[in-house]
Amino acid sequence: MLILTRRPGDAILIQGGIRVVVLACDNRSVRLGIEAPPGIGILREEIVHQIAAENRRANAANAAAWLDLIRPLRKTERKKEAGGEPRPEKLRPPEPADPT
């Protein structure tokens, strides 16, 4: 990590056409201005963490919903493995076509 001391109005240039300018500072915060090419995304770190956490929650909810959907199928498969009812015809793989 590069650590620099800058005053309001000072700038830092980063490869790729990115310019960071110190606009103002006080005892509690620093105000920065960032200039970057249009194809460069600029996001606040806390927002990225919030989005990632929300995505994890959404994926967990989706996983739970999928488990609820496949649980009955898994029970059916276990019955079949134990010699239970035969597999319904519509779920069988198609028979290979006769080459003659």
C-alpha cells in the first residue's frame, strides 16, 4: 500500500487515466474527486460489501427453495434404490433408435 500526504487541491495520477484529487479535508473526513475513463467502474467499498452480502442471502434463499423442490424427488429415488416402485415411463431415458 502506498501512503501519501496530500493537501486540498493536490492530485494523484494512477495508470489507466485515473486521477484522484483531494478536494477538502477536516478532522473527521477527506473529500476526494475521482476522474476516470468511462469504462472504469468506481464503487465505494462498503457498497460492494453490501451487494455481496445481499447476493449471498439471495443465493441461500434460492438454494433453500431448490432443496424444497427436489426433496420429494430424492425420496422417490431412495425408494427406487431400495426396490420400491418402478420408475415411471415418462421419466425413463429414450430408447436408442434402431439403425436399420
